[in-house]
Amino acid sequence: MNFRWLGPVALLAALFIGDQIRINRPGHKYRLTLEVETPEGIKAGSGVVSVHPDRGYSRHGHTSTRGDAVFVDLGGGKNLVALLAHIDRALDLDDINYLALRAYRADGRNVSFNEMNRVSGAAPVTGALIPILLTFTDPQDPATARTVPSQEMATALGGGFRLRAIRAEVVPNGLWPLDYGGPLGEPVTRGIESKLPWLKGPSNSAAIALTAARLPIGEPIDANQAFTRK
């Protein structure tokens, strides 16, 4: 058997794998945490998302986010969901890519996008940086979605409910694609489909939810991306 090609093939394989890691590894990860005051006390929920700059060769890509919307069980059959979306005249699916960066800058830290993976501590998420908040009268039914204004939570959810805080906190990138937790790094949080099972059904279910919440969708979008990014 001729083994003279093994060296070059192994080198090419290593170069390919290394390049894929370079292209696909996150620029940074952050944990989004919501805290809500309720008649039963403070309820909280959080989720880790990863932010991926375009490192490809076409130069036609764009920064993207992977992760799930944050679901908070408020007790008493009530819930709150922070979407992976904002409102800027119409539904905006791209601002979530820069949520942590803008939160840290608003908190007085002069940090660049490329430096985000070295930031420590948390930053408050306030004002226009707060993602769209929804509640579902019945999480099994996307048509029961309603928007929850961050400053008028009691109006949407009832007396005793108030948004206490939203925070963004950069977490370790880890050893992508082996970032399964512990010393390997914080994994991206999944599980929204177990909370909102219709997301695993027909592709228009997410659009039904956004429409029921009377969100200005604007141009055609992939509505699922407001809830989950793969």
C-alpha cells in the first residue's frame, strides 16, 4: 500500500477542520436574564445565545445569533417570553446580534464587537434594548400570544407583576464545537420548543403568534427566528 499521500491528505483535513472552526465558532456568547416581581415573589429565567460574525469568503454574509427565546414561568399559569427580536418600525431580527454589545456600551464600557468575548460582569438591558416581550394565555396555542410592554406589565399580566430587571452577561466561549458545559464552555440554551410545542409543528405557527400579538411584521420574514435560531 502506498502511504505517501497520507501526510498531504491529513494536512488538508486538518486545514479544513481548522478553517471550519474559525468560520463557525462564536465571536462571543451572552446570557440574557429576566427577573419579574410577581404576587408569589421574584421569578427568573435565562438563556445563553451565541453571536457569530461573518468569517466566510463570500463577504455577502452577516452576523447571526444562535439560541432560543427566554421563557419565564411566572406561576399561576402565567408566563413571559423574551423574543429574539426587537421593534424598529417593523419586526427586527438583527438587533439581537448586538444586544449585549449595546448594553455594555450603554453601561459606560467602551468595548468593541471583537473584544466582547473578553468582557466580564453583567450589564443592564433597558429601554429600546429590551427585546419584544410576549405572554401566552395558553402556551399550547400560538393564537393566544399578547405583547407585554416592559413598563406596563401589570396591565398585561395583572396586579403585582412588574419587570424587575433584564441583564446581559458575556459567558465563556469555550471550545467550540465541544462546548457542552463545564470547563468546555457554556452551551447555547435550548428548550423553547418544549415550552411552546407548536414551534415543532407547521411553519406558520410562529407567524400566527406574531400576528396574534399584533406585531408589525413588515416584509416577509422567517417568523420562527423570533423564537429559535439554529
